[in-house]
Amino acid sequence: MKLDLILKRIISIAFFLAAILDPYLLLASCPQNNITVTGFQLRNQDGNLFSVTDDYELGETVTGELWVNFGGSTTNGYNLFMFYDVVVNKVLIADDQYDCIYSGQQVLLNVWVKVRDFTWKWGDVIEIKDIFMYWETGTVKPETTCIVSTKSNINSQCYTNPDGFTAAVPLFPKFDFDSNGICNTTIQFTSETIGGTPPFNYTFSWDFNNDGVFDSNLANPVYNFPSTGTYPITLRVDDGTSTTTIVKDIFIDPNFGIQVTIFPTKINDESGIIYVESVTGGTEPYTYYWTGPDGFTSTDKDIFNLADGLYQLTVTDANGCQQTEEYLLDIASVLNLTWKSFELTSSNGTVKLTWEMTSEAAGVEYDIQRSLGNITDFFTIGTVLGQKSNADSSSYEFVDQGLPRTQERFYYRILRKMQGLNDFSEVKMIDIPLLSTRDTWLVYPNPSSGGNFNLNFNDRLESKEYLVTLDLFDAGNFSRKESIPIRSGQTIQLQDIFGTLPKGIIILKIQDGKQVKILKLINNN
């Protein structure tokens, strides 16, 4: 009998040691599993789920929280004590971590609850493995807590899971992009998608030209855009379980800024001049190559003694980036000798033209002509009547208050008309930066209680009516898009356009011509 008792004790101790070393024996020793783990989540430091509007970079340290969800059938468990290992990118970094959950409270099933504060790097795959937990049963004893023990506390009120779970974040499509040189519109895109459902076998669909047709299914595609400007890029990612789509506007930087001053030739004369006033962008030093009529070529920065016609300038920077511009020299009458001066100045979104004539004649009219972005499409924007005939110089001015808001570069010239003879001034160019959209659009109150947001439009340049497109969306299923007319100084209520707005963070994208403004709204509702 004594021998049998000794053998039984030895077998019990052996089984206990084996169970500690082999978690699958622990699993067999927790036969009821009436409280189980159904999954883990990573959340932000406020306990909220991440969304596609969060702006994290791969490798960025995230200070957040680890959450767990329990399943099972029991209704009388409390003081739940859980052991687990933390594995980051398949490497064990923390063994036998433990936490007391639902201390002095009944365990709630199918409800997410915080485990602990947790720090990781954005993009890491976090796994919670070798889970073992036990709890007390019966009537909850308030103000009690878990009794710290070891994995030896094996009884029917326990649960173990050696394989564990991946601590999930939602499927989070994201991308970055990089141009291949400042003067190149060929862009390299890189997916930074994380999250979703393991094993993270993503399928990618990219739309680069906003036509609803996907242009690539590569993770890191290259796309050549037709020109510089703002493009809405759509990325749809499927992880095999769910699909998430994001739209992100990117602005491809403009090419070199080349500013010139042009002095046209006279009738039957080759005296035209083109001065390159400045080049911006790229990397100095720059080289210049000109071509023109009748086989004209030059590598000088400024060119002289030019006949009328079309001239092309190619600027190359130290990195080999190139840009080509065209300039047209117009024939000007010999009367051009009477042009004494012609100047442009800008103020508060307007351009003032001032010119002076060395002599004047009766019946003269001056047509003010403007061209947008080039010197080939001039049109008349106003007329100034000449002064009476005299031998003295005459001075004039004209203020252009109708500048288009979507342009930055303007060319001007003046056509003098006198008794059937037409005579052009030289061509002048001026750059006026676009009005900052930060001063143009205002949403208030923000945050808002009840979703009553006012959108105010204040354009200091023109009072005419504009057609703008408003996109409103959140991280869930809410998405609305409307095109509306609006005037400077007008205020509209977003609720009148989009109806009841969802609670939380809402993104408002305003597209006005080539300008795009992104605003983050907070609805406390």
C-alpha cells in the first residue's frame, strides 16, 4: 500500500511538471473552458480603434493599449488571472507576462476590455501566445483581487491556448511616394499597408488618374503622370477577409520656374531680346540651350538680335533634370520707339500696369491684353483712351482686378491703336502666389455638439460665384459627395447639404479648381 501511494505521488508530481513544461497538457487539464479568449486588439492610448485617417509612419513608436475579448458560457467568474507571452515579428520578447482582469468584478463575455498599456512600432506584427488563465467562481466578492500564483493552479476553472492570437489592428491601407527627380513626373509608390487578417496576404488595386479603372495591382508600382499638379490616388487593399479603400491627394511639385523679359523686334529689323531674369527649382548650376527661326541656336542665358518668331529654351540643372519653355516674339511697329516705359506691380491680388509715352497723337486707344501661363493666347481685358495730342510725355495706368484664382503666372502687353496703325508694347510677366486656402475656408464650431458645422468661404480676389466639390467621409461607412455653388463671404451649414453627420472624426475635402483643402472635423454629438 505504501508503495502504491508513493507511486501515485510520483506520477502526480511528474504530471504536474510535464504540464508546466508542455502547455498542451495544460490544455488537457482545463476540460471545461467555460471562459475562453476569442481575440486581442491593439488600440490607441485613448482606447479607441485605429482608423485610416491616422497618420502613423512605418517604424514609428506607438504608445497605446492591448485589449482582449472573452467568450465561453460561465456567468459567475471573477478575479481572472492571465499569463501570456509577447512575440513581435516572430521573436519572443516577453515571457510569462501576467495581468489581473475583472478584479472584484464579474467577467463580461463578448465585450472588449483593456489588458494593459502597450508600446510597439507601427507595422510590427504582435502575437500573444502560450495563454494560461484561471479565475474564481461563485458570487463575486467586491474589493477583492486576483491571487498571484503560477501556472500550477490547474483545475476545471482554467483555460490555456499555446498558439494564441495576433493582436489585430484594422486593415490599414497606406502608401508613400517619391519622385525620381524634381523635374520628373514619374512617381514611385510604396505600400505601407498593415493590419487586417493574418497571414496578411494583401491584394492591391491602384487608380492613379481618378477614372474608376485600376491601373496597377503591384504593392509598389511606378506611374508616369501626364503633368504636374494635384491627383487623387485611390488604393484598395483586400486581405482575403475584408476590403478597405483610401483616397489620398498628392501634389507633384511643379518643374523649374523660369522667368523671362521679352523685348520684341521692330518692323523689318532683327533687334529682339529675351532676358532670363531667374530660374528657381532644381539644383544649380543651370545650362541653357535655345532654338529659334531659321536654324537659330544658342547656349547663352540671354539672347539678342532676334527676328520675330517662336523660340524654345531648354534649361538643364546639375542633376540632369530638364524643362523646355516656348516664347513668341511679336512684330512691333516702328512707332514702338515712342514707348518710354512699361511696368507691372502687384498688390492684394491685383496687378497695376503703368506706362509712359514719349509723344502722343489724337485718337489713340490702348487695349490692355493678358495671357495666362504662356505668351501665345493674349486677349483684351480693358481699354484706356489716349490723352490729347502733345509733344510732351504721357503717363497711363490700368488695374487688373479680375485675376483667375487658379493661376500664378500672368503675361501682359498693350496694343496701341492709332488711325489704322497698330503697335505693341514689350511683353511683361509677373508671378502672383495663389491665395492660401487656409485663409479661404473656415469651419466652425469645431469641435461641434450635434454636428452643426458652418462652412465659410472668404475669397479676397473676386466676388463671383464658384463651383466647388465637397467630399465628407469618416473611417466607417459614411461617405458623401456634393458639388455646390458658393460666393465669397457666404456661409453654409454642412448639415443642410449632407444631413445628419456621424459622431467622431469626419474628414472634409474641398476641391476648388486645382486647389484642394483637407479639414478634420470633430462631432461630439
